[in-house]
Amino acid sequence: MNNGTQALKKFVPACVLFVVFLVAALAIPFDKHNPTYWIAFCFSLIAIGVFAYVMYVHGSDERAISRFYHLPILRLALIYLAVQLLAGFVFMGFGLLCPPWIPLVLFVILLGVALVGILFAANAREQIENIAAAKTDNTRRMKILTQDMMTVAGRCGDPALSNQLMQLAERFRYSDPVSSPASIPAEDSIYAAVNNLKNAVNARDHYAVSSMIGEISNLLDERNRLCMAYKQ
């Protein structure tokens, strides 16, 4: 299923709701000459539009939580939609009993309360995604190095050296996975050393491999020391 089809599917609940609301609002014999009817009608359509927007942009993702209401953004949109539709039909049916400014003020307040919650929930979601992306980027370098060391250990033809390489790969695996600005130069040196190690393993130069194991181990110790110092 392509992205276009998935995006269109997000609009289906709002489209169905729009049709049902339209049929009900126009078929029920409300007094359509009353301005209160049209105020309720228009704000109900706005609520459906807000629901459609939330479904399209956020879907059922519950990671975005409103700071004010402590509710997932979709649930917040559904509550606003339900309250607005219910109040909308009430004012459509009994609009003659109150002046138009009452539903107008009420609906504006409802919309404002909902939009504030949705806006802050959207900002919270963006912050979560940014933090997750930054964390993924900060751990990517050590994941690559660990995978490279595991691959080199598997390719080494000497059993004793292969065992040493596997132990070194385990040290990479259990080292601090988060890179820091202070550790980048050391990690660059490790990258270069690991590439030289790959070439030595491919050339079956066991003496060079043995020497590089110690070199990379020292570089890893230095990198981990820098990471620890950066966090203090």
C-alpha cells in the first residue's frame, strides 16, 4: 500500500462523519431561518475539520500528550468533536430559546480550548521526535563500530586472534553507546584503526592484526574516558 493510499485512509472516519452530520443536520426539520442554527452548523463542521486534521497529521499516535489536559491528541480531538456535535444539535433544535451570541461565544471558547491543547500536544510530539532522532544519531557511530568488529572477528582465520577480536567487539558493545562532541575525534581514530584492521584480516597478516587489537583497545579506553568526563 503506497503512502497516498494510507494518507487517504486517514480521512475516511472524518468523511463518513461529515456525510452523516450533513444528512442529519439538513434532514431533521430544524428552523433553518434561525441564525443560531447556522452558527451551530458551521462550528460543527469546523470540529469535523479539526478531527480530520488530527487524523491526517497524527493518526492514532498516543505519544503526543497535551501539557494542559494530559490526554493524547487524538482523544482530545474526539472529546472536542463529541461535545461540539452534541451542543450543536441542541442549539439547532432549541435555537429560538436563546440569542445567537450565546452559542457563538460558547463554540468559540470550545474551539479555543481544543486548539490550545492540540497545539501544545503537537509541540510535545515534535520534541519527542527530535529527542529520539538525536539519540538515534548519537548512538549510530558505536553501533556501526560494534557491527564492524563483529564482522572482522568472524572473518579472521586465526582462532586465537578471532577470540580476541570477539572479546574486543563485546567491549564495544557494552561501552557507552552515546557519542559526545568530546568523543568524536577518538571515534574517528577508531574508525581509521578498524579499517586498517579489516585490511590486515583480509591480507591474513596476523602479526598486524595482533598489534592493532591492542591499539584499538587503547583507543576505545580513551573514547570511553572522554565520554565519562563529558557527562560529569
